[in-house]
Amino acid sequence: IGSMAHECTCDKQGRISLTPKLLEHAGISDRAVLLGAVTTIQVWNPEDWAQREMESEAGLDVIQAIQERGDDLTDILNRAVQT
């Protein structure tokens, strides 16, 4: 899963540099979407991200359902993936 992971540092202006191999793998040419997850970020092609992005309302519904019925977590997640 993490075979394409890459550790990088920011330059003096706070920019990161992606290798040509990573840009090609992600299908990025001129625009990118950055997604943060505490200590990591993911860099996506905007069109690819739009296809995978879960609608905000659907995500909130899943969180609420998990809180209300934690014992049915597998069923809840399966329904969320199918929508």
C-alpha cells in the first residue's frame, strides 16, 4: 500500500517537490488536491479525487449511524461504500 509513499521536506517558501515518478503515478500535470490526515498528506489529481470523494452528508450519516449502532459497524460501512 505504501510503496509509492515519499518523505519530503518543505523549501524556504513552504513548498514541497514531487518527483516525476510520483506526478506520473498520480496523474498530476498542473493542479493537485492536498488531503491532510494528522501527520501525513495525500496528493491527488483533482478529477480522480472528485470521483472518490464521499458527499459530506453521506459521511455525516455514516458517523451518526456508527455512534448510534456501533455493533453493526460492518453493515454501516458496507452501505456507505455502496452509495
